[in-house]
Amino acid sequence: MQELGRKNRESGFTLLEMMIVAAIVGVTSALAVPSYIDWHARYQLRQAATEIQNQLSVARISAMSRNSVVNVNLILSGGKVQVSAGDASGVSVIPATQMMSTVTGLNPAPTAVAFSPLGIRSGGGTGNQQISISNNRGLSYSVRVTPRGKVSWCPAATCP
């Protein structure tokens, strides 16, 4: 039936219109996916650097509150970075934490950081101690521990 002069075949979308929409969605997706993958890799590395910074800060505070030396160990095991800490008597201060699976590099590996009961870094010389982590896409971030025990991270292979 025709209503007001319209034909039934004029309702809906044609196959050509649907194919044009599908092509636009496909091209947009093809352009967006690589950017998303790069962003996600940077995000996971940033999360790992933040996690290491937080764990080192907790270890420093634990050293001061326990009035004991706390040792933090970062190791590369099975292609994944792990962080753990214990005090001088061997009691675990930080349970072993494994970084996301895309965080695959640690330099130097293994790394040890010790905090004295005063919260300052023990050993490691008078300069900053740099810990560099990298992901499976070749991007590197670093965590810096100053001789006074302050911990920070930066989105570069070495912190200034």
C-alpha cells in the first residue's frame, strides 16, 4: 500500500548505505587501535613505576616506624618484575608484588634498596640510585631514590 505517495521500497537503508557505514567504522577502528595499544602500554608502565615508588615509600616509612633497616628487592623473574621487602629480622614488610605482564625489563637486575631507621637510603653511594623499568614495546621509565630516601619516578630512562 502507498501512503501519501510513498513507495514501500523507500523505507529503511540500502545495502550501499550500510556498506559505506561499515567502511567508515572499519577505517576509524584501523586508525584508533594502534594509538590505543601505545597508550595502554604507557599506562601500564606508568602504573608499574607508581607501584614501585609506593612500595619504596612504604618500606621507608616501615623502616622508621620499626626502628630497623628495611631492604627492598626488585627482581626480574620469568620475564616479570617483582618487588618485595623485609626488615633486618627477616619479617616481610611488603608482600611480593608482581608488576603487570607487559613490564618485562629491570635495570639493574636484581636491584636492592635499603632504608635505615632514620628513613635515609643505606649504601649505594652518595648519588641518586636509579631503577629503570621497561615494557615489551621498548619504552622505559625510571624510579629515583635519593640518598635522603626520597622516592620519585619520571617518564624517561633516567631521571634528571
